[in-house]
Amino acid sequence: MIVPGLRSSLREAPTCSQHRRSLPPLLASKPVEADDPQPTLRQWAAAESSAVAPLLTLYTLHAALKRALDGLGLAFPASIVGMLSGFGVLCAIRAWRAETADALETFFAPACRLFRAWLAAIFAPGLISLPLVMPSLPVRQLVTFLLLIGGGYVCSLATGVLVATKLAPRADGTSSSSSSASGGVARTPATSLPPPPAYVPFPQSQQRFLALAALLLLGVHVGCANLAPNLGAISAGVLGSNLVLNLGLLATTLGAFSLASTLTPRAVQVYCHPFLQCSAATLLACAAVGGLTGRGWRTVLSSYAARSGAGGWLSQLLGACVVSFSLQLYAYRRPLVTRAGQIVGSALLCTFASMLVSAGAARLSGISTVLRLALLSRTTTTALAGELGRLLNVAPALGLLAAFTTAILAFATGKPLLGLLGATDPVVRGIAISSAAHGGAVVTMSDEPEAFPFAVLTMNLSAAAAVLLLSLRPVRALLLAIAGA
């Protein structure tokens, strides 16, 4: 059922197909049609093999940068530093020699394409492992906390649309007080580019392979755990090891995400995103394996969430994934520079407004002091939720809960609310939803290529602004006073 007045707003909202012909080659892709040939598993693997070298390069760069920041005693995420500095380095290289910058863009393009296809699956282990670290809370307090997150998300989204619209540059270089299509707001220059060949990230052959691998590996692990006395010590130890278990759980997470991305109708994905479906499938697999082996779901999930487990393997790609966003920002360097004031201003103002609203609403609700402070963590990404918790002396798990709940809300309601609020400019859409939902916004806007880079940059600048504001003693004291903590 469509809310009255929403249908016309949604009709005006820009779609991916409307923007496709103005996209840089890095972000453009031909839509996959029903009659497009499905690649075999070997063909798919051969196509994705071009992403191995750039992916390893990004991973190595992120690891080196993380070690350097740790050596300097800085707790700021290396992924955000890498993304922003990578964007700056690419722009500097282009000013020196454009051919070199274009060659780097071409080299990293396969990795960026791969990361964009599996973006939500890479974020999933954080949500899947959340039951391991969540403290016990009274039901009433928890429900109130979640309701405040939902209300704060809607307020932040409305504020983001308002601020981003007000700060939008006009064609004459001044700020705009109106974002209507005829109001003179500067637009991204369009270029006519032929669409590249169809890219099939989730072919049926890949899905069959992952499903079979998950069933086989988990079945072998369960069988060896139950038949260990009848097997040789070496056979039981190898086949029943945590390596076999985690390979099976990795296939479960990736296979469930791939299947959900293609088999779930788009209307259902709006309310039950593949991110949620693969998370639920992995938790169910952990519960099933724990029950059949007698180890319990918590033990199996702990193995999955460990750094040496399947969840840890995926999470280690998150830093390289964020660094790869620098290439996608570079593809939109001209409009990003044109909109710099709008993006930075929106990030600072919206983050501060969100913190003030969260602190005031938390105090009025009467929830515990710990939850009042944890509510402030909804203003940043999951990567920085722990850092905000440290600044506020709050358990990181509560900050993660706030961040993930906001992301889940964005999956289901982000685009309809943007349409209801009249946000049709892709730049405003990207900035507004990212100022409210951060990582969830990036996943939500991944199919709107003109809005996506603005969502990415706003997400990272908003996260940095949240840490910066809470690091300032006067601001922190003001927020604590408003929250009554």
C-alpha cells in the first residue's frame, strides 16, 4: 500500500536507468536482462580473476596504513583515512599526468565492481556476531531505545534533505534556497557513454556451487563431530576442524546473499534486504550445526566471528572495500569539488543536529544513562561506533546496535521517505540519507550511481565529524548536560 501523496513523489525520483548514460565507466553497467546468457562457473571465475591483483593491492595499502596510524597512536580508522587520501592522491596524479590516473582507475575498476556487488555481504558479519556481545537489557528499555533510534533516523533524514537543499550551489555559484529542477541548482554535466557489457555478479552456476559447498562442508563437519570415535584421529581432526566449519559458513553467507539478491522480488527486498536474509541464514546455520554437534549455537557463532573465522575473513575486506571508494569518488571528482561546501556543511550541521536531538529525546524518554549515551552512536558508522563508545564510556555493543538498527531502517524506508520529502536531486538524496543512516545509506544507494559517491563521501565525513565533535570538551559537556548524564 502506498502512502497518499507518496506515489507522485516516487514517480519524480531519479532512477538508475535515467542516470546511466551520464555515468563514468567505473560506475556504469548494462542492466542484466532475463535473456542474457548465464556464464558458467569457470567463465564467472575467469571474469572475476581480474579483480584479484587490485583487491590484494587495496588490502595491502589498508594494512600498511593501519600499522602506520597505530604506530602514531591514532585510533582513527585507516579505511577512512585511506579513502580520503586516495582520492586526493588520484586528483594530484591527474593534475600531473592524466594518463597515469586513468590507468590506475582502469586497474582498480574490477575490484571496485566486485566490492560493490558484495558490499552488503561484507558488512553482514558485524550484525551476525552481535548476539555474542550484546548485554542483557530490560525489555521496556530496549524497546524504547529502538523506538528512539527510529524516530531519530526520520528526523535526521528530514534535516539532511533540508540542509543539503539549502546548501546546494546554484549555477551562478551561490547557495540555493530551492532544489527544484528549474531552480538553477548546478547539475552534474552529462556525457554520452555507451554502456559496457552486462555484468552478472550472481550467476546460477555460482549459486549452485556455493549452495553445494555449504551443504557438503557443514555436513562433513557435523558427520565427523558425531562419528569421531569411529574415524582415525587425523581424519576426524581435519574434516571436523574449524577450517571446514568456517568454509561452510562462508559459503552459507555468500550463497544466501547471492540467492537473495536474484530470487527475492524487488518489492520484498525493500523490506527484507539480502543483507538481512544472508545474516538470518548464517545464524540459522550456526544454530543447526551447534544443535547437531552438541556444541551449541554460541560456540559455533564464536568460531564464525573470530578473526580466523568466516566472519573475520569477510570483515578483513571491509577496510579495503572502503579504500576502494576513493576510486568511485575520483570518477565523480568534478561534481564533488563543485559540491564540496554542500557536502562538508551538511556533514557537520546534520551530525551536530542529530546528536542534539538524540540527547534531548533520550532524556525525555527516561531510559537509563547508558542507553542515553549509546543513542549518540547512531550518528556514525559501525566502524566508529566503538570509538564513540570509548569517548562516552559506553559498551561498544550498544553503539553497534544503534548503527545497525539505523541501517536496517534505511533499507526498508530510505528511498520512500526521500520521495515523500521531495528529494529528487541525486546529490541531495545521497547526502541526506547518508547523514541519517551512514553505512546503511551506502548499501541502499548502491543502485543509484549518481547519488552513490555523494553518499560515500558524506558517510565518511559525518563519521569523522561525530568523532571530532565528541572529542571537543565543550561539545561533549553540552551533549552530556542535555542527555542528563
